[in-house]
Amino acid sequence: MTVTVYMDEAGAVWIANVQGDILAEGFSTTEDETEDELRHMAYHRILTVYPTAHPAVETGLDPAGLSEVFLEVCRERGHGPTAVPQRDDTP
């Protein structure tokens, strides 16, 4: 599975599948945030949540910094066809 990780103009980090469906919202850590603190607040590294995925880094992110991206929101998907917001639908 390939996921695309990109940062929009507002600085939000988005994780999408190859069709452009947004799977999750994320954020990059700051220098004063530790992994333990973030894990305690239920945030997880993208590389932990998608361990077998092949991340393709796009706009606004350094590929080396991907290990510092944590997921904020995962979008729930039901069974069967669902309407999932596309990149163009995001603010």
C-alpha cells in the first residue's frame, strides 16, 4: 500500500491513499515535544500506524522528517462504498 504524505498551505499534514482519499490528519513534532508525551496523549507515529506502507512524501515535507510525523485524526471508514473527502474538499 502506498500512502502520500503532504503539507498544505496552512501547515496541516495530510495522509492520503493513491486515489487521493484522505486517511488521516497529522502534525510534525516540535523540539519541546517528546515521543513519550505524545504517545501518552494517544498520538502515534505515522510509521507505526502504517508500518508496511510505502510513504510518498510530497509538498512541504522533508522525507527525512517523516519519522517526526504523528497522526492526529484517523478517518473512520464503514463497510461498502463511502464518500471520503478528497484533497480538494479540505480547507
